Amino acid sequence: MVQRREPTARQMRLGTELRRLREAAGLTAVDAAALLGANRVQMSHIEAGLVGVSEERVRRLASHYACTDDEFIDALVGMATDRTRGWWEEYRGLLPTSFLDLAELDHHAAFLHEVSILYVPGLLQTEGYARAVFSARVPELTSEELELRVRHRMRRQQIGIPYELVIHESALRIRVSDRAASRAQLTKLVELSEADTITVRVIPFDLDDFARAASSMTYVGGPVPKLDTVVRDVPHGSALIDSEAQLSAFRTRFRKVEAASLDPERSRDFINRLAKEL
């Protein structure tokens, strides 16, 4: 088995899920390795996403782990046998790995739910807005680094899956650049909100229950709920959350935030009104 130098987030997630199944079955890595005719180190590499694993091995492990969820097993097999080399691989070695992980998540997502408090999310940003956001980075980016990030962000926007955004009024009012750029961003947000796959809801300053939306998050739907992922911003990139307990909590949080927001039509009117004020 050829060891990967830099496994992707998807490859590591497959390994994590196989480890969770093993631990739930009460087996050690040595026990699992014996089932495959491998050694403990090889099993550790599989569970770390450092080496690939065949469909036959995934199904054999699932059987020995007494996993009877056929839909989940099929999804793991899909992850193990996927040979997609996405457009984001062009940026490997040029951008931080977190940028590639987000693009890979987008590509395989069934749906996206997002809560945004301070910024218009990257998937809906204009080029000018994105450039202003990246220009504010400390330490300052070189012109080449800046253009790479902007180009990558614009490429990520080519998705056609259901996308639901709950955005706070603060994110709509904060001017990351000048008045014209803010107006262009709000106008684009209104236009995008009319697409069949995109739903935008607003939480105004004067709406009750804001505490439920106290932080931003992106909830990424997987092929089955067990393979969902939550993305949270951290100081040096993004944190990917995938434990079942946390996923359940974030599902509940999004439903509550959504319930506290304006409906799509009122939200569109609200954004239109802000744009006209500029």
C-alpha cells in the first residue's frame, strides 16, 4: 500500500469512521489488522487516511464490526473507491489545505446550511467583496497569494445543491470595502436568493431570539446523516466537526436559528432596502 503524503479531509473521514466502527465493536487495531491479514501499523495508516482501502476490505471490516446499516456501508465504500481529482487539486501546495478541504466538501455535499454573523459567506460573495476580505488579512498577503484566494473562492461558487443561509443584519451592514462594493454585494445577494436552489433568511437587529445565532457555522450534508460535517472558522483556517453528538446539536441549532429569522420574501425585501440606503 502506497502511503499518502497528505491525505484529504474526505480520506481522513473514511479512516475515522472505520475506527469508530471498530471501537464500537470493542476490537483493537491489532484485532482488526488480523481480519485483513495486515499488521497494526498498516491498520493505523488505514484509520488515519494515509493509505487507501478497497471495497472488499471496507465490507469485510463492516461485517466483522457487526455494522448492519447498509446505506452507511455503501457510503463508506463510495468514499473508499472515489478517484475524483477535483479542480481544487490545482491549488495544492499553493493554498493552505483548509481551502482544498472546503472545496472537496462542497463537491460531495448533498446540501449546505449556513449561519453567518459578520460576513457574507464566501459562496455568495462578489469578487470585489472577496478581495476586500482577503486584503484585510494580517499578516498581509502578497498580490499573488491574494489573487489565488480570490480565484479559488470564485471557483467554489459553481455549485448546484440546495443551499440555505441565515445571515445576520450585522453581516449585511459591515462594509468590508467602500459603499459601491457593499451595494454590489447586497444586489448580488438579492439576485442569488431568487435561484431555485438558494434560500436566504435574515436576522434583523430588532428580532428576538438572537442568542441562538451567536456564532457562524456551515453544516454540510453528506450522503447519509452520519457523514455530515460542520465547518467552524478558527484563527488559522477551518475546523471540521463530525461526531454524532455534535452534529445533532448543530442540526438543532440551525433549525432554531432558521425559525427565528425572517421568511425568504421578507428577507429579500430587507436586503433590497439596505441596498437602496447606500
